[in-house]
Amino acid sequence: MTVTRAEVSGDLQHSKVYVSVMGTPNEQELCLYGLKNAAGFVQSKLANRLKTRFTPQIQFVLDQGVKNSIEISRLIKEALAQPSAAARNIPLMERRKRMRRHNGPRGRRYR
């Protein structure tokens, strides 16, 4: 489990702690369930360290950002590993000619 970020309301009464859990959806829900049950304990430990009138009420939220970024990286690697149909059927010299026409004589695009 990794804490990815935390948000606190302007009046310091409420907070959301975003956590990322690697594992199956069942393991993620189990971890989130344990965190929600331990929120009071975490809040009491936080109250001992904070020098404010109120201790924020903690709410744990499952953050899918890390999981989504891993999936996107996998899809990009998969797409780069497969050459496009056009690149496979066009000879190398023809592809270079097309790139010169597209990018201009010095390798830059015409504006």
C-alpha cells in the first residue's frame, strides 16, 4: 500500500487520503476495509502530532492513478512492438522519400 496524496479541507475538519494498493480487486477492497476501520486510530496518532484545535476526520480513498498509468505504459509498449502495416509494406527508400517530402529538405516541417 502506498499513500499517493492527501487533501485537507479549508477548515481543517475533513481530509481524504488517497492510497494505491497493488493486487487483485479483492485484496484492494480488503486493504481499504482495514484502513477505514483503523481511521480512528490513525486520527488519534495524528492528533498527538498536530498543534491545531481540530483534528481532521480521515477518509481513505482508493487511487487508481498508478494502476492506470501502468496499464497505459503496457499498451504503449505493445503498440510500439508491432510495426504498422504501412511500414511493413513500403520499402525503406520509399519511406525516406515520403519523410523528406513531408518534413522538408532539412528535416523540418514547412510552416
